[in-house]
Amino acid sequence: MARKPTVQGGQAPSGRYRVAVYPGTFDPITNGHLDIISRAVKLVDRLVVAVAVNIGKGPLFTLKERVAMCKREVELLKLNGTKVEVVPFDNLLMDFVTSHGADLIIRGLRAVSDFEYEFQMAGMNTRINGKVETVFLMASERNQFIASRLVKEVARLGGDISSFVPPAVYRDVRAKYKS
């Protein structure tokens, strides 16, 4: 009986070049985001970390600052030979995905409440472009409760966020709240 080919080093069994987009606001990038990136690179040949403008969320950091922060932190990861790009975007996600030649969207899930929202988004995205699949990666146990929104709130109130974000991001957040 023949064995099915397995994914190794990011190369799809079909020999196809896989490109994925991991979209988010990343305000700020957290250890949870970096965990998802570290795991996503095992599935694809190229990963585009798409930093959204998302003014509706009232970001703490400018788009330029968030892109720079993400680039700095991604450079510190072991990327398994996968090319990772950090790119800003302010258009429809499916248009962005198509413009980058991606066939996958990576999304992280922390809790059931995330699933409901992400399920709706995946359905809408499939309706817009049925050729793009959404892949959900469960947050690792140590990161299930980390959300940028909560990190900002804890920091704003003077709490310790050092276990939720990388050291340089910790300094960035502290500096924002001191000014």
C-alpha cells in the first residue's frame, strides 16, 4: 500500500509553491502572534504577514511603527527556510491575498468566541474568492489568553506585560504609555 506524501519543509506534496497571508492589526505584535507565525512557516513556502491599517480599532502604534515592529520580531524567528514578508495593507483582504499570489489565509484561534467571528469571516472570504482557503491554527496553551487589546489595557494601567510580548515590544509599549 502506497504511503501518502507528507508536507516537509513547507513544500506541498504536489510540489506546488504555497503562499499564505497572515493578516492582523498587530497592535502590538504579541508572543501569540509570533507563535502562529512560527507554526505557519512549517506549512507554506512563503508567508506574508499583512499588517492592517484598521483605524476602527484605535491603534496605539502607527501603521509604520507596527510594520517595523513586526519586521524586527519576525527576523528573530527560526523560519524553517520559509520566506516571510511583512507588508502593510488597507484594502479588502481577498484583493490583498490575490495580489500576493496567496492561496491560503492563516488565522489564529484562542477561544470559542474567536471561532464564531473567524467562521463568519472565512465564509465571507470564500464567497468572495472560493479558490482561497482559510487555515485555523489553535493558539498554544501558553498563549491562549493573550490579546493585543488586553496587553494594551494592562500596560496602560501600569501592569507587567513582559510575559506577553517580546522584550523590544515591551519597551515600545512602555515608551508609548510614558509619552
